[in-house]
Amino acid sequence: MADPKAEHALRDALSTLETLEERWSAARDYLKIDDARARHAVVQELAADPDLWNDQEHARSVTTELGRLANDLEAFDGLRRDLDDSRVLAEFAGESLSSGEADWSLLNELESTVAALTRQIDALEIQSLFAGPYDENDAIVELHAGAGGTDAQDWTEMLLRMYQRWAERRGYAVEIDEATEGSEAGLLSSTFIVKGRFAYGWLSAERGVHRLVRISPFDSQARRQTSFASFEITPLLADDASEVDIDEKDLRVDTYRSSGAGGQHVNKTDSAIRITHVPTGIVVSCQNERSQHQNRARAMQILEAKLAERARAQRQAEMDALSGARVDNAWGSQIRSYVQAPYQLVKDHRSNYETGNVEAVLDGDLDGFMEAELRRQRSAS
């Protein structure tokens, strides 16, 4: 006699597999897999050129692109193989039911396989959210303390740690280029670079003002305090992809000694650099490298990225989608609230995504918020 529970489990698995097949086929189109295969063949030929490494910058670009294309195609083709294997597994499970004795080991394996395939398809679909020309780039991030005094400066340091932990979870590297410590605690500002594929695409969802509500550790009366910090982001351009020419006469370069206690955030040196682009008023600083020359080179790279972003905005003659609108770093401007008292809640005011696990979020569990905002942006476009 057939086992109704086993039959129900098999039907559910088959139904989910049908849906996954449809999603896989859709991914072939929106990820432009056929175009990627054609490009992969071209880049393979470039990589096989015996003279490739005569130009090391070009060679690195070619090998990086080849690796990314190969990884994308392998993920897509591997998913196809896994879907085919799951179909075979479903057939075996169906045969066991037909014999009148359900093989629950097969059904359980099928259920686990389908769950894993769903996660793989989910991850594949996220790539469709990264359609911008700079989404695959590394990201330059700036954090600035806003309203809230010492609490806001402490909140800025908490945000720096949060994004460091998030990057660590994703296998991204973080380089801190500047960290200006607060008068009593925390940070007035920090500039750091997140390096990894889609770093800019992911972190662009975080642009805006972040609000913290908690019992202040700096208030002797233990009162609740609201504080703010802003998150600004710019895509880091490749060394050979600068879109602007900078006239040295337009630059004011100041050197200074890194200040603050103990090297908690940066390597303390005597050769920190601050560069002001006089025509635009853009200021960048770097104090993380060990020589003035290295600090200047990194500061110029950041300045070039900022000027390129400004130029794109001027060409478009409208609000630049990369930099977003500048808003007050205070009440009424927040994109997300992190509430630790009188209740526990983190809520994004754009996507309405929320969670009560504040500590997990502050420890870098941000993917849900980022994905929800990226999906909201795509549906609104």
C-alpha cells in the first residue's frame, strides 16, 4: 500500500524542481550566458598569447576577466548538472513508491538536494541585481558622525566594525585609509576601501544616514540617546580606467602626522597626506600607508574616483544615481534605524525589511537588508 506521506513529499519535490527549472532557464537570459560563453572564448585566446605579460596591467585585466567568466559559467553549468542529477534521484524515489515500499532515505536526500538547489538559484538570481556599470568594482566608503555628539562618534566606529565584519563574511578585503578619532570616543570619520567582486554593487544599498537609538553609555543618568552617522560610497576605478585628468596646479597637498591612540585603526606614520582639489573643494586623506609617496598615490586614486563620479553627474545633467542625494546627517533623513532601547529592532525605512536580532546585524549580518533594497530599486526602475 502506498505511503500518503511519501507521495506528498515526492509531489512537493517534483513541483519545486519544475519551478527551479523555469528559474534556471530565465537566468540564462538575464545573465546573458550565451554572450558570456562567446566572451570567454575570446578572452581565452587573449590569455594564451605568449606576449601577454609584456604589458602586466593588461595581463592582469585579462586574467581577472577570464577567472570571473569561468566562475560564472561553471556555477551556471554546475547548477544544470545538479538539476539533472536531482531528476534522476526523483525517478529512483518514484520507483520505490511504485513498488509499494517508500525509500525514505532517497526521499530525504531528494528533499535536501532540492533545498540546496533553491539556495543556489537564489544566489544566481542576485547577480541580476548588479546591472550597473560599476557594480563589480571595489568600493570607497566614507563614514561621518552626525547629530548626537559623542554617541554619534561611537556609532560611527560601530558602523565601521559592522561593515568590516560584513566584508569578512563575504571574503572581501578591507583597507582603512583614514580614521579621525573623536574627542572622547569613537570616530569623527573614516574612509575605507572594500575589495571584492560586487563590493560596490552590494554596498551601494547602504548609502544614506543610519540612526541608532540606545541607552547612552556616555550619559551618567543612563538616558536614551538618538545618534546619526552617514554612509557615502564611490566605485573605485581601475588604475588604467581614470575618467579625468587632474592638473597638479589645482591641488593643495598637506602633510601631517597621524593622530590618535595606539594604531587601533591605522598604521601611525609621520607622512599622512591630505589633498584638496581647489576647483571643486573635494578633500581626500590617507594615513594608512608607510610612506608619503604611497599615501599620496592612494589619495590620488580616491580623488580620481570622486572627480570621475562628479563628471558623470554633470554629463547626465541630473541627480547622479551613483552618489545619491545629500541629506542632513540628522533627524528625518535616516534610511535605517537600529533600536536597542526600549525594544530590539532594526528596520530599513525604504524596503521595510526588518529584524529583531540587532546584535547579529551589528555583527555584519546585512545581506537581507542589502538584497531587499536592491530588489526594491530594481522594481522601481
